[in-house]
Amino acid sequence: MSSNIYEREEVRQMFNEAGITVTDWARENGFRRADVYAVLNGRLKGSRGVGHKIFIALGLKAEPSEDNLIRRTIAGKSESSFEQEEKR
């Protein structure tokens, strides 16, 4: 993805120019249509979770750098580590 950060209205315009629906984009990128619309309409802020992932995928927010301490810590845990913690 490019390093440009866009505004919501710019992203909406890009959908129009490309002739792609939000529904199709959401499906192709593994997101729920309602969540993408919530981001575009300002109801999801993109601080964490699905909203955060959608913000990054749409170019509304930069992806955290590889040297981000929190990201490194979480990426270093295996799935089984998370599963073990949930069982506690």
C-alpha cells in the first residue's frame, strides 16, 4: 500500500472513481460491510480492533512500524500463548 494517508471523503471519492462498491471492497478484504460504512461515516474511530484494521486497509491511518514495542510483543506471542491465557 502507498504511504499516503487519506481523509474519509477522499476514500469515498476513490470508491466512486474506481467504480467499486463498499460492499465489494469489504467482501474482498474480509471485512463486514457495516463496519466499513461505520468507519467511513465516523462511527468507528479506528483506535483498535476491526476499526483499526479497516482504517489501515483504506489508507486512513498508517500501519504501525515494525519497531513498535507493543506490536513486537504481540507478534512474538504464538496463537497457543493467547489460547492458554484465555483458559486461565
